[in-house]
Amino acid sequence: MDTTVVLSIRRDETVPVALLLAFTGGYLDAYTWIIHGVMANAQTANLVLLWVYGSIGNWAKALHFIPPILAFAVGIMAAAWLRRATGERASAISTLVEILLLITIAILHNRLPDLAGTLGISFVAAVQSAVFTRVEGVLYSSVMITGNMRQAIEGVFAVASGDGALRPPVIFAILCVTFGLGAAFGAFATKQIPNLALAVPVVALLVVLLRCESPGDEASP
């Protein structure tokens, strides 16, 4: 008798959605670094550079890193409110908000480059990181790879020790690679087609939205 239990997975926690978001996260970090000289996602880097430049008295350069940090903080608060207000609809609504913001940023980029790019994209990254927090029920990040790399390495160690499954570390390793590919593709597109570069993450997020809103039962691993 087959006693296998098929566990359902929320559509916003499936591997394809996580990979699309990781690609987007890497892409936007490369875009903001090339265009604005700051990181959209990696607030650790922004904070370190803020203190490094501040320590040598280069306040003009140091203050350049404060707006994305503040925008990220506001995005986290907005995502917390959205989760409380909309419940399970938060993933779809936040993705739609991200798409609309990126389109707006692309339109305003030539008129308000620093305001639109730095503040807007950091806000988008914060919302994404706060709403999409799990892949197949396990915590992960779609906007940085440090935690994902740790999960992959710990998972490999667990498999080698005989008390872990192979699937989780493989997923986290692929997330790290996908984030890197997103950064590489983002750098290339930003240099080659700067005015259209944000179209790529918009398309990726549209696929995420469609997957989150697709009718039917929850997905299976």
C-alpha cells in the first residue's frame, strides 16, 4: 500500500517563483550599482560604504548611501502593512506594486534619475524581500545570497553526514547561481540598452504574478 504523502506548497513558495525573484534581485542590484553607484538590495554594503567614507571625512560620498537605506526601511514597513491588510493576497499584490513601480521608474529615469532609481528600486527590493520569504516552506532570500549560500553548504554537510535530504541544498545552490546570472545579465543589459533595461525584471515579475494568481490547487514539490 502506498503511504506517500504529497505535501501542498503555496504557489508563491514554489521553486520557479523563487528562481525568478532571485534573478530579479541580482539584476536590480547590478542595475543600481552601474547607474547610481549604490546597491538596491545589499544594505550591508551601503551601510559599510557609508561608514567607510564617513570615517575619512568624505561626507558627500557617505551621504550618497543614506537614501537607499531609508527607502529599504520604508519598503519593509509597507510590506509588513500589506501582509497584515491583505493576508494571502500579499504576494500577488506586492508583485503588482513592484511591476508598476519599475515601469514608473523607467519612465521617470531621465527626469529624476537619482530619486526614481535609488529610492524606487530599493523600495521594490525591500517589499520583495519581506513578502517572499520562503521556498517550499524554508526561509530564503531573493535579494541576497549570503543566507542561501549558508543553507546550501549546511545542507550538503547534512547529506554527507547521512541525516539530510539532497533537494534543499540543491535548491539553495541554484538560487545562488541564478542570482549571479541575474546580476551578469543586468550588467550587460544596463550597459547595452540602459533605457530599456528595466523591462527584463518587469517581465520576470509578470511571470511571478501569473504563477501566484494561477487558478487551481496549491502546487506540489
